[in-house]
Amino acid sequence: MHFLTDRKRATGLGAARRGTGRHWSMTVSSAGLIVLVPLFVFSFGAMLGRSHAEVLAYYARPVPATIAALTIVVGFMHFKNGVQMMIEDYVHGIAREIAIVAMICISYGAAALAVFALVRLALQG
């Protein structure tokens, strides 16, 4: 084994050819969240302490509802990708597969539940 050169030992042990795509996905979603989170905070913050009827009327308008929905979806997808990369780095064996599947299901389920609640809120107003 010690007759092999360093390059020969490293051949085939490089990247899994998925790192660039995941990095780009995380970069794009974080850039989107840089814009969406302040918009969401200011639009959501304006409704804190208001009556239920005012909140319903506010989220019945398309712009606040769209900002909230985009923030929820992009945020949960960014969360899913980040947690999946963390699990792949630090968890091994069958626990890795179980944890990845569980986190993907939790992320999609939470995003769907939040968007469903937002749509119900928007349609009541």
C-alpha cells in the first residue's frame, strides 16, 4: 500500500458529484430568504396586536399572503437541505437513512401545513 502515490490513493475518493448542486441550491435559497424574511417580518409585524377581523382582511390581500407563503416554502426547503447535509456529515449507518427520510417528511409536512393554514386564513377574509 505504501508503494502507491498520493494521487493514486486519492483517486475515486473525491466528491460525490452532488456537492456543487446542493451548494448552489443553498446559496439561491439563502439569497431569496435575505429578501423574503424582512418583507415577512414587516408585513407580519404590522398585524401583531390587531383584531382577528383585521388580520383576516389583511391576509385576504394577495401581496401579504404571497410573501408569507413564499417565506414559508423557501424557508422550509432551505431548512430541509441544511439538515440533510448535516445528517449526511455526522450520522452513519441505517440511522442516516432513517434521519434523512424523517427530516424530509417533517419539512414537507410542516411546509404543507403552514401553507394550508395560510390559504384557509386568506379565504376566510
